Amino acid sequence: MEIRIGIINTGRELNFETSTSADEVRTQVTSALEQNAAHVSFIDVKGNSYIVPTANLAFVELGTEESRRVGFVA
């Protein structure tokens, strides 16, 4: 699943793919915001970690969980 995160006062967005489900990411972000956590962290499919300060979150966009088809479809 692809995740796109907007950060306040930053012209670029953070884009990465993760194997975590959309519900798990949604729960992780909402619980971090409700508990006033300082940051929320994510891990992509390659094993890289991303730590984003919750105070600077502009938006979190969750993509579809379907895998992309490769090749030609008849």
C-alpha cells in the first residue's frame, strides 16, 4: 500500500510503500494524535524507517491495497 504524508511548511511530500494494512496505519496515526505523542513512525517495504513529528502533520493519504498488475491483460 502506498502512503503519502504532507508535512507543514515543507514543499515536498513523503511517499513510500508499506506492507502494513490501511486500517493499521489509520489506527497508528489516530492513536498518536489522540495521545499527543511527539512523533509517529512508519516502516516501508524495504525496511527503511520514517519518523514524522505529529505536530507537523498536514495530511496522511492512504492508497489502495491492491497490487499493481504487470504486463498485458487480454
